[in-house]
Amino acid sequence: MAGIVVLTGAGISAESGIRTFRASDGLWEDHRVEDVATPEGFAADRARVQSFYDERRRAARAAQPNAAHHALAELEARHPGEVLIVTQNIDGLHERAGSARVVHIHGEVDRAWCTTCDERMPCPGDLAAEPPCPRCGARSLRPDVVWFGEPVYALDEIYDAVSLCRWFWVVGTSGAVTPAASLVAVAREAGARTALLNLDAHDDTSMFDDVVLGPATTVVPPWVARF
Ligand code: BV8
């Protein structure tokens, strides 16, 4: 049973230089969601979507985990109970900080998915070059990420963990996207103590027992030190 489940979003990686989505300098300011993060956008212009994720893959690889990522990895190593990270991020910075128990509800930019043979694999390189699938040879690889209108990953495993945890923390997310945003209600329903650690408050914080506002690298380390 996961004693602690932590849901993270783009905000935890912001101080590692990874752009968030909905901020004034966010990705959705210069990319239309429909164009780059939907199956329809991919069908309409493959090259545009492949380039969008090739660029994000480069940014993720160039970034370093920050103090918030490291604090959660350190907590996992020393906490007597289980610590599970459910991340909406596709950047892989939690693992690079040393976290072992990480579930990517929206996929991983460093992985590719062949839509011909359904094989999923480490990304063999820039997908805009349409490299052949290492298994079937078809040139039909896409980023292994969840686009809007597509089912998210590992939802049953996530619901099981959230409905059994004692603490549920939400770090660096606007809570704008479901089903990730509905997990706090599941945790609360199950009797978990809930906390929001975020730069900005959410419009509705009624689901949270504790609300700690500030940059993740400032608020997460002292928070986890208490557990
Ligand atoms: C599904 C892909 C069903 C990878 C993403 C109408 C109403 C309600 C819901 C819907 C609706 N219409 C459709 C839906 C459902 C839809 C949805 O929620 N839409 C929203 C926009 C309304 N959801 C879906 O489509 C999901 N699928 O429902 O499928 C289904 C079921 C079965 C069969 C078929 C279909 C799929 C959702 C996943 C979409 N993919 N990303 C990628 O490109 O990355 S979501 C995208 O948004 C990212 O993954 C991201 O994680 C997620 C949330 O964004 P945040 O991470 O929160 O980032 P944001 O910029 O918003 O906020 C950053 C926060 O950090 C801010 O609060 C800021 O204050 C804070 N911050 C900033 N700096 C710091 C900081 N905090 C701390 N420290 C700092 N330094």
C-alpha cells in the first residue's frame, strides 16, 4: 500500500527550464493544443507534431532534475511506507533524480509507439525523420504520450494506489486536465490527508487539507522533511 501518493505536473519541472503549458510563457501560448496534442492534429500534420515532441525531447534531455525532484526521491529512499509518484510530465526528471516508483499517466517523450505493430520502445531518434520501427520496419512511430481524447495510462493501478494512500500531495499542476485532476477527490473519499504545493492557488482548494504556495524547489524540500 502506498503510504504517500504524489501527483506532479509541469510546475515541478519549471525550475529545471522545462516550459509549463498554461502560463503566460507556456507552450499553449505558441502552439494550438488541437494542432500538436490530439490524434486529429497528428493526422492533419504529422511533421508538425513530430517536430513539436522532438523539440520537447531535446529540452527534457538537456534539463537537470531540481531540488523538488531530489527531495521526493530522497523521501522514497528513507520513508518506511511506499511513496508513489504519479506524474503528468513526460520529461523523465523524477527517474533521473533517483525515484523508482513513478507512473507516467500521460506517457514519456523518451519512448515511441509503433501504430502498425503496437510495439512501444525507447525513442530511436528524432521522429520527424520518420525512422523505421525497429521491430516491424514500418515508418509509423509516434511519441508514446497521451493526447487529448485518448485514454490515459495505468489508470486502474493509479486509482488502486490513490484509494489506499494515507497522504495525497499535488505538486506543480493547475488541475486543468482530467482524469488526473479528479484524483484528489478519490484520495479524499478514501480518507487520505491531502495537500497542494503549487506556485499559484487553484480556484477551488476545498479538496485540500493543506495549501502551500511557492516555487517547488522552495516548498517541497521542507514539506517532505516532515515525513
Ligand atoms: C480522456 C500530453 C477519455 C503530453 C496532456 C471538457 C471538460 C472537462 C474535461 C474534458 C472536456 N473535454 C475533454 C475533456 C477531457 C480532457 C481534459 O481534461 N481537457 C481539459 C483541457 C479540459 N482530458 C483528456 O482528453 C484525457 N483523456 O479523457 O480520455 C477516454 C477514455 C477512454 C477512451 C477514449 C478516451 C487525456 C488528458 C491528457 C492530455 N495530454 N499532455 C504532453 O504534451 O505533455 S495534458 C497536459 O496538461 C500535460 O500532460 C500536463 O501535465 C497537463 C496538465 O498541465 P499542468 O502540468 O498542470 O501544467 P499547467 O501549465 O496547466 O500548470 C502548471 C502549474 O504549475 C500552474 O498551476 C503553476 O502555478 C504551477 N507552477 C509554475 N511554476 C511553478 C509551479 N509550481 C511550483 N513551482 C514552480 N516553479
